[in-house]
Amino acid sequence: MKKIYLSIILLLAVKLLSAQNLPTKAISVNFQNANAEQFAHELELKSGYHFYYDPEKFDSLKVTLQATDKTLDDILNVAFHNTIYHYAIVSAKKQVFLTTGREIRTQVAPGYFNNKPGAVQPIAVAPVTEFTDDVKQPVIEATIENKLYEVGVKTSTIKPGNSTLSGYVKDSKSGSAIAGASITVAGTKAGVITDQFGYYTMVLPRGREVLNIRGLGMKDTRRQIILYTDGDLNIELLQQVTRLKEVKVSGDKVANVRGVELSVSKLDIKSIKQVPAVFGEADVLRVILTLPGVQTVGEATTGFNVRGGAADQNLILLNDATIYNPAHFFGFFSAFNPDIVKDVELYKSSIPEKFGGRISSVLEVTDREGNKKLFTGSAGIGLLTSRLNIEGPIVKDKTSFIFGGRTSYSDWLLNLLPEAYKHSHASFYDLNLDISHQIDKNNNIYLTTYLSNDNFRLNSDTTYNYSNKNANIKWKHNFSNKFFGVFTTGVDRYSYDISSAQVPVDGYKLNFAINQTNLKADFTYYLGSQHTLDFGFSSIYYSLNPGDEEPFGSGSLVVPDVVPGEHALESAIYLGDKYDVTPDLSISAGLRFSIFNYLGAHTVDNYAPNLPRIPANVVDSTTYGANKVIKTYNHPEIRISARYNINDDLSVKAGYNTLAQYIHQLSNSTAISPIDVYKLSDPNIKPQFGSQVSLGLFKNVQANTIETSVEVYYKRINNYLDYKSSAVLLLNQHIEQDVLSTEGKAYGVEFSLRKNTGKLNGWINYTYSRTFLRQDDPNAGELINKGAWYPANYDKPHSFNFAGNYRFTHRYSVSLNVTYSTGRPITLPIAEYYSLGSERVLYSDRNAYRIPDYFRSDFSLNIDGNHKVHQRFHNSWTIGVYNLTGRQNAYSTFFQEQGGIINGYQLSIFARPIPFINYNIRF
Amino acid sequence: MRQVIFLLVLIFLMSCKKLISPPAINAPNNYLVVNGSIVSGDSTIINLSRTFNITTGAAQPKPELNATVTIEGSQGQSYALTPKNNGNYVSAALNLSAAQTYRLKITTSNGKQYASDFVPLKNAPPVDSLGYAITANGLQINLNTHDATNSTHYYRWDYAETYQVHSEYNSRLIVIDKDTTRLRTADEEIYNCWVTNLSNDIILGSSAKLSNDVISRQQVALIPSNSEKLMVKYSILVKQYALTSDAYNYYTLLKKNTEQLGSIFDAQPSALTGNIHSLSNPSEPVIGYVTAGAITQSRIFVDNGSLPGGWVAYRPYYNGCYIFRELYDDVDPSTGYDTREVQLYVYPGFETPIDTLNYPGPGLKTSKPYCVDCTLRGTNKQPAFWK
């Protein structure tokens, strides 16, 4: 049967190539619940066309339709719209073929008889590197790809010029939006990427075009259109059905070379999941650490340093909500649930103008949208944690939810410890609940919430508790298909408390909290085929409780100590333009103007001008009332990047950007800790400024399956806060007296190679980078290293990462992760002496020495259950070993006096191979 | 608190603490340390010593002997210092000129040459008044000074405090030739002594933020109300130094750099750079900061009678002091064995006699030497300045 159809199509196509006129005779019909026979008979009578169909396949057809003076084509179109039924009219023979599922095309595919180079190029066939279970229905795919979609108001002649095509790219199975899918016009270099809502808009010449569509984790596809006027085209993509093959047909395939942005790394959750993690659970932040230009100070910390920036200079966003502490369990787990996360994007250099407030990088973590068509879920069981996620439609195709939760049960591990630690307790949980709702074609609402909590107690003594709470609501509105806006409002809160009541008299509880309320609007306007404008504003109201200590428990004699709260408003407006000068040259230029108002009520100490900020130099203090502006800073920020294509798979890109940061994390320990204090810029603490120039060469080889790049950068940082010796940060009412303003410079070169497809896939990179700081605050009173440059804590010149996965069969794959870096710098006490009546210690220059080099390799074996697509449960196992070689990497070197003798110690975390096992189930 | 986090890191089974000996710390760090300042109008005392490795809790200073130390003026004058004991080098009283700058030049016995930067002469203005205040925390010694020429701004003080102490027990007897006792003469009294301590804090003050160069009620010392120092009579001699702003910053940092050792969550310490350099090897660290100028000083006395009656001295020094009754002949009735306690314990000096004893037999009341003999920590000669 299939063959017969194909023959017919071919025959007809050849014959009727020049006879494409459709019936024009106007007819009127009125069907009430008509079956196929009635429907066909009536139309045969009125139109004079003969209908061919298989009655068995049309036995469930019921048509209710009223039409007056319509063509046959219009009537059939309305009748079969959004059904499994298709029709084909062969006007020369006055025949109509009705089919189910498959569609008969009465014309050959474009390009079939037209092999002129450059006119309509044959679709580049992606290398066949994978096996697909879906062999049963290749014709359906072909049919869909080969159907010619007419977009816009149909006209008999097509006016020359451009029109706008827009719409959503969605997952055909779940209906959720596909962000970052690329849509390119075949035979040209023009293309767009869908936004976070899966929306795209492109301007292209009217007439016949072929669009190639690629989405992360989706099958490559194409659509043929005839564009008459502006119009919409929604595109549904099929998932890679064999989910276990960690193959990405990446939306970034050409983005590496074609995108304007430099130094943007995007990872989907599949890539993240195949990197072995310490307790077997996929960890978003640990994978980020394997990217070029990303460093960390230590193993048990999720603070990370991007291109020489400090850990607090990264803006970490989870669905647009600011996450202040992205770690659980002191960094042993990241705060992001791998079952909910869709993808992660790290901007190291070309930070879009819509982002601001941090000077080093933006890490954007995006959750998946809930499945809009059916209920699904997954669960995972590990040694220390379990997790569950459920998603599904609330209103089918319109509203969906996704819920994810994780919890830990690590107390059994603590109970195995020696008596001294046995009464410790540690636990955490996190919850995500996201709802998305489509009001109509032009309006969508998204609600995202996040809650995380960590609680631990040491030896029944001090209890630590910290928590992230985030909620925001987003409304996306399309004003037209060239202009849309996203309005977001939300609240973010990070808080911690420390309490102890072991000694009742000394019982205390210390609280700290950051609250921020956000409001922002982001607009995108497609102005002609060459310009895309982004503009908008944002505003954040900060309210900090920098610390208060209160008595805890009855009988406590602790005197309350409260550091006065801080308030501020950080606002920005921005405008950016992506300008395609020629198909080979694109420039993206933007300006962001940020304003920071430090607000009352607050009392600010005034220091004598040009003198060190020490208690002796406090002249007086000024008290400001509530919401009085105490100090205003503003800063224009420039974001420019440009790309020039040397040829199809080689491009050069350059970027320059400047940024400002008004909130500072105060941490004088080397590791990021949950009890670090945050401080807003105030009259005595200036905002941090950063600027970076970068240049990169991008080359794709082997039909875009291997992406390579070399990037160099040079970065300056101003007003970065370093700390005086013995600075006290917690409950410090005069923090400006303990901090120093420093300037920083960082430079480096990053070599990267990434293979996304094939049995062997993964990435390998080498980075040479240096980061130096210099104390340049004339009013600090002390000069670190005589005011000379010194390496920052996270200055690790050589860094090498390999993350790879090899698939033996569809069920078995192995992953290997190898990391090497130079040891980080430390300051050592090197001698003692007597001076001014006391014994004193001589320290080396700051960060003059280094801990030993770091090396680690991890291995995992992934075993998947069978590959039947239609089964109730899909399960998989991950078994692996973390730190395969058991190398005792130094986390830190420190000194302790014991019995009058000072000894040096080296602390290693994960100092032996750690096996892990994880069981996952999907339903 | 940092320590607690550190423990948490430790509790993970996988962690591992390993003894190491970083080469940087075990290298023979033997840097020259220069203490003291160039004094105008009086004799200059410079102390030279060496740093020692961080190995033991209580180390002895390592004095640098047999060096040649001179003070050089910017116009070529040179003044030699004479080596004394313990690495001290002392000059005659010098009258230095404010029109010149001065530096210290050192040639060590191994031939290496060191020199400080040339520093301006900053003469300290006189101390206007040294006084005290009775506060809830104890006796505050405070100071007022000013510079009418508005040119000093940065000050440092150190002090020597001298106070009268009494032994726990008043001894009337002294052991002669390890075989007898007699009454003490006035010179041999060991009940009443004077103890002198030097300051071990770095005391700094600044008037830079003020329109006038005035230091008012600067706290120099704070003596707890129950301190033994206040039990009889207390005196303090405060020396006032004028500093350049660079010297002030150096001392501020030195003050901040406490004796802590960098554990993983501790604050970052940093190296301290003074103004003395090696001429032979510019990269060799030299520790110290030389200042120059005239020093002024002032002394006060505080008698116990002028302090609140509730301030009672707490003397932990005398913890463990008891009176022993030692007999010339102690015959055990059951064995008939004779223990000659005085001969055994008192005459060799293990115990110090207080008075004679008649019951239970002829003998001596005694106690441990530190409970009786205050010369073990001070002098029983009244200092010349005492009044």
C-alpha cells in the first residue's frame, strides 16, 4: 500500500508539475455530524470532483461544517484542520484523495528538479551517527518535512520584499517550549535562536524558503514554507527517541561559529548527567567547573571563579531568581535538582545587557516546563539523597506543572563516625514547583518557586540553618509578531541562623538575611531583517539584616547585638541592538545604565578625608531617616561583541564589556561558607567595576560535529574588597574599617575542543590564566605586599579538564572525568621574632606559596534498562568511583599549635577512591 | 566559629589530615630583626636579633652580636654605637638636626650590610599631662598631649610600669652558710619589692582627622581593678614617640598581625614590610622600622589609698602557698627514726624560713621561696625615682 501511494505521488507529481491550479468554483455546504460517505458524496455532487478514500480508515470521521461560497480546497482545509486526515486535490483530473496520517503531496519537493547550486540547497544530511528506534514511520517524518506550509494572507502573486515569520518551537510529545533551538534559512547564513519561551521571530524574503530547525536533544528537522505576508508558524520537534544515547544534536551546532556571543557555554542536562559526580547524583555546578576559564578554590565548595573573578561576582539565576547560596551540605551537593533542570548557560564574557549587578559572569539555570500532554515523573535513589519529580498538565495543552523535591538521609553516615562526632546531624531538602499557563496565543504566564533548606548540628552543640526562598511570576506578552515583552516580578530571600544552647548562660542565636524584591520588564523588537532590539528596565529593592545576635533559651545572659539593617534600590535601563551588517558580519552592541541608591534608615560614619578608615579617624556620624537617599552611585555599562565569518565553519569574534556590582560578599576565608556576610555599597564602600576584552577564534570541523575554539581575555577589576589582617566580619558594625579596596587584573588563554555526537563524545580543554590583585586604596592604612601585585586565592595558572563518555551499546556507556590544576596560592607563617615586647610571627608575602597540584579522575558506568519506548517504567543504574587514583589532594594547608609545638597539616577531602551507586526510575 | 566549620569538613569519612612540613617553613629562616629608634637628645639603643623557625612555643630570642651599627646623617655625619650584651647597641647622647634625615647602617659579623631608609627627625612634643581615671573595668591610665606647630599627628607610646609588691609571708630570718639562721637586716628584707614590666602592646594614636594636633585622654594602659599592681603603690613611665604616617601604618599592621597561625578559615595575614633593607642582597627580608626623633616622657604614681575600697587584689601568683612547720629533730615515736627537717629542707634553700617555731618542737615556720622572697620577681632596692 505504501509503495502504491508513493508511485502515485511520483507519477502525479511528474504529470501535474505545470498543472497546479486548484478548483476555484465556489460551493456552499452544510454538514451536521456527517460521516465520511455523506461528506464525500455531498462534495462530489457540488464540486464535480471524485473522491478516493479508504472507508475503513474514515469510519470515525464526523464533520460539522457550514460554508457559503467557498472553494473545495477551503472547505476541506477547514474540515480536516488539526485532524489526522489529509487531502490532496488533483485538479487536472478532478480527483480528491483522502488519507489518514500521511499526506499526499501533489508536487515534488522543492529542489527535486532544481539542482542549480545556491538556489535551494539540498538539506545537509547530518552524519548518521545514531540508531533510531523510530524506523517504522520514516514516511511520516518525510511528509511533514516535505509539506509546503503557506504562511500569511495568501496572494496570487508574491510581492518582492521581506516579511516576518514568528512562532513557537515546541516538543511534540510534551508540548513544552524548546529554548535555544536554531532556525536557519537553507542556503543562507541567516538564522535565529528561539528564546527561553521557545519563541522566535525572523525576517526573511517573501516566497518559498526551507527552514532547518535544530534543537538541543531534538531531532533535526526542516520546514518548507511559502511566505506571503507576516505570519506565524509553530514548529513541533520530535525528541531523540533513544533517550539513553547521550547524543546531542545540538542547537549550538552552528552557534559555536555563527553566534555573536563569545565565551558562552551552554550545557543541557544530558551532558551534565554523564559527568561522574561525587555521590552519583548529577551536579550542575561541578560540571560547570570542568569548563574552560572556571576555577574553584577547593573541593568542598561550590563557589566558583570565572576568569579571575571572585566567587561573589557570579550572578546565579534559577529561572530569573537570584540564588545566593547554590550549595547544600557545604558544597557537597549543588542546590539545583538535576531532574528539573533543563539546561545551564554560563556567560563568561559577552554578558547580555539585560543582565547586571555582578561583574564576572552570569550562570543561568533554567528549569524544564512541565509536560503539557501527560503525567510523567522520575525518581532517584542514592547513598545520601533521594529525589522525586512529577509533572503533567493541569489543563491539557494549556497549563502544566512540574514539581521536584530532594531530601537527604545522611545521619546514618554520621552515626558511623567516632563517638566525638556521633551526635551530629546534617540534612537538607529542596523543592521546586513551576507552573506555566498559556492564556492565548499572545499571552503566557509562568510561575516558578524554589525553596531550599540546610540544617546541621555538630556534636549536639552549634546548629546551623540556612535557606533560599524564591518565587517569581512572569508574564510574556506578544504585542505583535515583531515585538514582545516579558514582565517579571518576584522575591528572593537568603537567610541563615546559627544557634547554640549547650551552655545555657551563653545560649545565642545569630540571624542573617537578604531580601530582595525584583521588578523588571524586558522587551525585544525585531526591526527589519538586520536589527534586533532588546531593551527594558529592572529594579531591585534590597533589604538586608546584616546580623543580629540574641539570647537563645531561658537563662541566657547574652546581650543582644544588632547590626543595623541596610536598604538599597538598584535600578537599570538598557538598550541593545544586534545588527547583522552583512551575512558574515554581526555586531551586538548594548548600553546598560545602572543606578544604585543606598537608602535609610541608617547611621553612617564619616571619616576624615584622605585618611585611613580606622576608628581613630571617625569624625562624626550622620543619621538618615527611612527611605532617605544616603548615597547614589551610577555607572554606564557597555556591552559590545562582534562576529565575522571567515568561511562557513570558521569565525572570529571579539567582545568588550564593562559591568558594575553593588553588593559584596564578605568572606576572608578561602572557602565560601554559608555564614558569609553580604554588604551593600555605602558611602564608605564603593561599587565594584569590571571590564573585559576578549577575542576568540571558532572553528567547527567534521561537518560541525567537533567544535574548537581559542579565546584570549584581559580583565580589570576595581574596588574589589580584600580584607585587613585579622578582619572581623560577622557582627561588625564598622565593616569598612576591616576591608581594603583592591584592584585586580586577570588574563588568560583558553583552548577548547568539544565533540557532541558519536559514540565518543565530551570535551577537553586547557586554560592558562593568571589573576592578580593589588591594594590600591589610599585610605586603607596598610599595604598588602608593599602595594605590589599578588596572586589571588584562586590563581591557578594551568588547568586541564577532560569529560568524556563512550557508548559501547545503547545500554552501556562509560564516563571518565579528569581534572588537573596548579595548586592554589597560600600565605605561610615562616618565622617568629621578638619585637616591641612580644613574640610575633613573620608571614610570607600574601599568597607567596602554593599547595601541591590538584589531580583527580572519576569514572562511572551507566547501565540503562531496555529501550522499549512504550513501557510503564524506564530504569537505569549509575555505578562509579570518584577520585579513582585516590590521590590525596590538598584542600588546604594550615598550622596548629599542639603542646607548644607548631605543626603544619595538610587537609585532604575525598582522599581515597569513593565508590557510589545510584538508581533512577522514570515513569 | 570557623573552627566549627573546619570540624564539619573533617567529619566526612573521606577527609584526611596529614602532617606535612612545608619547605618554606623548615628552611633556615634567619632574618635580621631591628628594634629601637634613633633618639635625638638622649642615647640611642638599637637591639639586633634574628628570626627563628616556628617550632617551639616559648623560644629564646636570638641576639645578633658583634655587629657594627652606626647612625648616618644625610649630610655625612656618622655616629657609632657601642655593642652591649643581648644584642643591644648603644650610642652616646646625640643632638641631631631637624634639617637632616638620618638612617641606621648595620654591618653584621658575617660582613653583610644593611641600611634603613633615611627618615626625617620627628621630635615628640612634651606630654601635657599623664593622669588616671577610675572606670568600671579598672584603672585607666590616660594621656594628653598636643603639638602647637600642628606637625606631629601620629604618635606611639610605650611604657615601663613599676609597682610595689608584698610577699605572701614576711620573713624575719635568713639562712647563713647553709647551716644556721639569723634575723634579717633592713637591706635583707624580702617582703617589700618593686617589680618593673615593659609594655607589650603597641599603643598608637592619631590626630590626623582633627583640625588641631591634639591628643586627648588617650588610653595608654588599663589595669584591672583586682590587679596586684594596685595593691600598694603603682607608677608608670610613658614614653612618647612622634611618627611619620608610614611608620604609623606599619605599626598599625603589626598590631593587627596577631600571633595566630593560618588555619583554613582564618583571616588572611600578610607580610609586613619595614624600612630596612639589605644592601648586599636586596631580596633578603629585614624586619623592623626605624624612626628618628626626640622622645618625651612622663611619670605618675597611683597610691592604693586613692583607689576605691572595693578593689581587692587577687594574687594568683601566690596560689599554693602554705606555712610549713619544720623541726630541727623530728623523732618518729614508732620507729625512733629522727628526720632533721630544717637541715634537710630549709638550709639547702628548698624552703625559706619565716620565723622560729616552738610547738610541736623547736623548729622553723617556712614556706616555698616564691611565697616569701619577692626578689624572685623584683628588687627590694627602692628605685631612685620612687617617692
